Amino acid sequence: MNLAIRDVRHHAGRFALTAFGLGVLLMVVMGMGGIYRGLLNEGTLLIDRIGVDVWVVQRHTRGPFAELSRVPRSLVERVAAVPGVASACEFVTHTIQRDHQGRRLRMAVVGLSWPTDKGERLPLVAGRPLAQNHYEMIVDRKLGLSLGASLPLGKDTYTVVGVTRGMTTWGGDGAVFVTVNDAQAIQFDQPAEAVRLERAARRSRAERQDLGRAQPQLLERSAGPAVNFPALGTPNVSAVSARVAPGAAADAVCATISAWGDVTAMTHARQQDLILSGPIERSGRQLGLFRTLLTAVSAIVMALILYTLTLEKLHDIAMLKLIGAPNRVILGLIMQQAIVLGMLGFGVAYVLGQFAFPNFPRRILLVPMDLLKLAGIVLAISILASGLGIWRALRVSPGEVLSR
């Protein structure tokens, strides 16, 4: 019988407990890699689901997902007139946080260009797309809102008509999809007292100017809603999204639009790169550092465990040498135990992760290629960690059997 297997069976309880402890440590290493993959997936998920070819954003900004952007709503007509553009529509996104039924909801509000976009492309798991221009919303199930639920946002109450799955931002916030008009109403909502004070301040400024004193009717308008001023434009949107015509090149369309002095145009791939090379890249470097440290700790722990197991078998090893067993038998005994311990630890880590990772607040995405790489690293660590035990075993003298 193989000596390594026989020794493992002889100390099965202690060996299993050691493998379990090592598995918990490896589960953390595995989870950190999964967190990074989850960040990459969440960071580009909304961009992929929206599925446009060109993003037009404020000049010298990185777009609506990576940075705050403000462009006039009239930009839609300018972009639509560019050769090679099949369609263009406004896009609004911003993040809010509200208390609802005793719990805190942090959500990314995404405005859909009604009626062109009603949310048909969203991965609905329940309900339907938007059917009217106001007071309906589609939410990600991460927010915990069911069909028919009501959520007050601003001065209006919105009804959940659809539920999606996996529609989150790189920050882990669930997405809420409403029309562009509703998204702007939520974004620019102000308390009644703030509106009153702004109108009073507006009238006070008009009274101090010659124009206000010469035209008393202007003073009355200044104390009313902002829509009474024709010179005031509509609220800005976050970006304009465009789809190119069949046969047209997105890069050529971006080059034409970027020649304008007030906006920057970027392709779908460029918008993804900006997300991945910003905050996600920094988070990935930090997770990678901790993962490296934990991997080194795992190697040290395995080396100490194998060294301790070797010390306990010094009498047996000396006996093997006394009866003429070659060094390769002893080397195989320790190295095989190390490999078995490492593989058992990896298996425990994977099984525990299947139960633990779905309960984490952030998405942990296990990619087969990452698992194979980690298994290879664990195998290499097992072989290297056995070196300390092998070194000690080879120094054992056969005469130690007679000294005990």
C-alpha cells in the first residue's frame, strides 16, 4: 500500500481538520479573485445591456458611467444629423439613496428615451416593459422590490412594473429604469421651501436691475416656475447615445462629433475601457495585493504543517532508512501528502464557496480559467512547501531508531 495514503488514513481526523482549515484560507483567496471578476462584470453590464455604438458626452469627461457629464438635450438633433448615425436619443443616469420601509435603498436611476426605448432589451424576470411616460419603473431584484410595489421618489410615487436580474453598477448598486423625464424629475427635485426661496431670490435679483424695474410684469414671472422663462433651456441630460447605420464605422462617426468644441464622442469599447481603467483598476490592484499576501500566507502555513507532520514521523523515517528504503520513497511519502493536502484544501474551498459566495453583498464571479490557475498555484505551493519537510527527513540518521 502507498505509504502516504496509509499515513493519511492513520491520522484521518487530524489530516481532515488541517485540510479544512487550509480550505477556508484558500476560499478567501478564491473569493478575492471572484470579487474582482464581479467588479469587471458589473462595471460593463449596463453598457453592454444598453447596447449603443457611440456615446456623446461633455467635453473632456469620461462619460455618464465613469464621471459626471452634462450636455444639452438639443444635442440629440445635432448627433442624429451626422452622416452614418442611424438613430440618437438622450440618456440620463445618476445615483440616489432613499429609505423605504425601514431599510436603505441605494440605486442607480437610468432614464430611458421614451417612447423609442421602453426597456424591451432589459433581461426581465417578471413583469413587463414601461407602458407609459410617467410613474412606472423597472427595478433590479437586488433592491428587493416586488411587482406592484410603490416607491416615492421626489414628489411622485412610482409603481414597479418589471423586475430585472443582474443589472447593477460597478459599485454594486441596483439599477432603476424610468423614462428620461421622470429621471430628470427625480434628479432635480427640490423641497418646497427650497423652491420658494429660489423664486424669492430670483425676484430680488430682478428688482435690483433696470430690466426688472422697467418691466414690472417680468418681476411677476420671476417669482413663478422656471418654465415661464422661454430663454431658460430644458434640463441637461447625462449623454446622448447613438447607433450607427449598417456599413458605417463608429470610429468615423466619433471623429466627426469629437471635432465639435463642446462634446466628446467615444465608441462602446472606449466607454468600457474608461470604466475598467478607472476605479475598478485601483480596486483590482488592491484585491490582487491582498490575494498575493494570502497566497504567501497559505504557502507558509502549508510548509509549517508539513514540517510538523514530518517531525512526528522521524522515528518511522529512521526505521525506513534502517531497513534500506531509498530516499525517493521518503521523498514521495512527504510530497504525496503535500499534494493530497493541497488538493483537499482546494476542494474544500470550492465547496464552501458555492454555499458562502451567493450570500455576499457583492457579486462573486468564479471563472473556470481562474479556478484552473488557482489549482495550479496550489499544486506548486504544495510541492514547494514539502521542501522543508523533505530537508528535515533526509537529515534523519538510521541510528536514531536505536536511540529511542
